[in-house]
Amino acid sequence: MNIRQIFGLLAAIACAGSVQAQRVGWEADFKTRFDNREFTGSSCNESQTIFLADLSTAVSYNWLDRNTLRFGVQMQKDFGDNRDYFSEVRPLASYAYRAERLGADVGIFSRDELRGDYSHAFFNDSLRVYDPTIQGMAVRYRNPKGLRAELVLNWEGMYSEYSREKFRIFGAIHKDWSREADKRWYVGGGLSMFHFANSALTEGNVVDNMLANPYVGFASKAAEVVRRNADGRPTVERPFWYDFRAGFLWAPQRDRIADEGWKTPMGGELRVRLGWKGLEFENNLYVGENLMPLFGRYGSELYAGERWYGTRDRIYNRTRLGYERSFASETIRVQAGMIFHTDGTGLYTQQVVQVSVRLGKTLYDQRNHPQR
């Protein structure tokens, strides 16, 4: 039995009990990322070069248009790793619901499904690369009046002799107020609660780590402009756009085994983003206290945000100059950028280039007809 016959059998079984619209499909998402970090001399971070390939592929079954089951695998290979197998192989298995206002994912699914606009204090670049899946559930809501909300449960560690019990509940909310056709005020925020508990071999040192980030901003509503290439295929270009945001970061946390009570570091963050036809300038300025006071005890196991927010000099600035362009009917995307970091003691650089390819194909429709 060949692959086409297998998919045909799956579709036939699925359609046996219903005449509603159903589809069997295949999808793939490929990324190659080069990320060179020159942080020598920093008290907050270490130099590192990430260069890898990442491939996710899955078979999907969709019914009634709104419901989708996906089964697949996500694989990574660090370049230079001479082992004859992938560095990481993870399963993908999820149910997704998509409606006009409500969306949900349950199971093991990609972080790309998330829609919240989170500060770098929540999630760092390495986590987005090396932990690209969510194990748990996510619920999203949006309405035509500019309200968007997201709530996520990610189970990151199972209680055993080898690992601690760890889970993170986080989410975001955002509300637009439009006063002019091309401009908008908005308010919103992000919130995270991380429970870092015991393993079977460690007792009594449960740690609670929370982070809140309310913000207010003003942005353009620059619509996308569609142009056609010489071959007649459409390409999407963005005219000039901007986004200014001011926020507050508050990180209450406590180590229950230590008689220290709650630590409540805080600070302010100002973000400026400007863009024009794929070119982008972004600057994030944080002024405040060390948001990671327990890093020396638990390191990156406890903190998912950029290590720079553990600054000892009450300041961190991140400036990014980047370019992004899509090709081949939006299936290929190229991103490149230079990032400058300063933690009050020096200037450090990071260079990033990423090529992404996203493909999808319907193999069988609801009548079990192969799609060519």
C-alpha cells in the first residue's frame, strides 16, 4: 500500500459517518537559522553561535472547516554536530479549533500558533529556537472592536527522579481604540506565572516566579499593499508604519526554602518600532531593577526571559536593524538583522539570518478525491 492509498483510506474512514466537508492534508515548516552572539565581557550574558536546521512536518485532518487534528514530528539538527542523527526529535500531536472569534489548541503544537505580543523579558531568543513547541493548551479570543486575548498553559517538566515539576501559565490581552482611519491608541499587557517545583530527589525548594507587563501605546494601521511581479504573481509590501509603546515590568518571586520572603523587582520599558517596505528599526529600553535575582541559584531553569533583564546597572537597551521579505507566493521568507545590546557596561552585537519555508497541500477532499 503506497502513501496515496493510506491517505485515501484515512479519508474514507473519516467520511464514512458524515457527509460534511472534510479534508486530509499535509504541511511542512522548515527553518535555517544563523545567530551569532558576541557578548564577551558582559556580566549578563555569554557569547554563543547558533546555526541549525529545523523541520516540522505533519498530516492533518480537517472537518467542518473549524476542527483540525494534526500528527507529525519536529526535528532539529545543530550544524557541526557530527552525530548521524538529529540533535532533537519531538512529536507533534494536537487538536485545533478555529472560528471567527474563538481559537484553541490542545496537545503538542508549535509556538508559532501563539499571538500575544510579549516583551523580551518573557521569552528569550534561545528558548524560541530550542523549545519551539507548547505542551498543553492555548485559547484565543478576538472581536471586531479591537479586543484580543490569549491564555496558555505550558507543562515544561514532569515530576520524576530526573526532572522537576514545572508548568507556566501565561497570557496577553490587547485593546485598540481607533480615532482616525490609519492610527490607533491601544492598551494591553502580558502576565506569566511559573511554578518551579520539586523532583523526586529534591524536597522543599519550590519557587514561584511571576511577571506582569501592562502597557499603553500608539501605532499606525498601515494596510498591506499588493503588487504584482513581472510574472503576474502577487507580492505584499508594507508602506511606512510605526508603533510606540510604554510599559511597566513587575516580577514578584520567592524561593520557599529560603527565609527571604517575596522579592519584587520592577522597572519601565519603552519600545519604538518603525518599518518601511520590509526594513525595520526596533529599540527597547529597560530602566529598573534586576528582574532575575535568583538566577545564581537556578539559572535558565527558572527564567525564560532574556538574561539582559538581570542587569546590575539598572539599564538595558536592545536596538535591532532588520530586513524581512517574502517570496514565492508567501511560502518563502527571509529575515536578517543586526542587534546591539548594552547593559550599562559595554556594547555587544548579535547577527541573525533566518530562511523559512512553509508549505501545505490538501491531499484528499471530503469525497475522498485525490487532489492533484
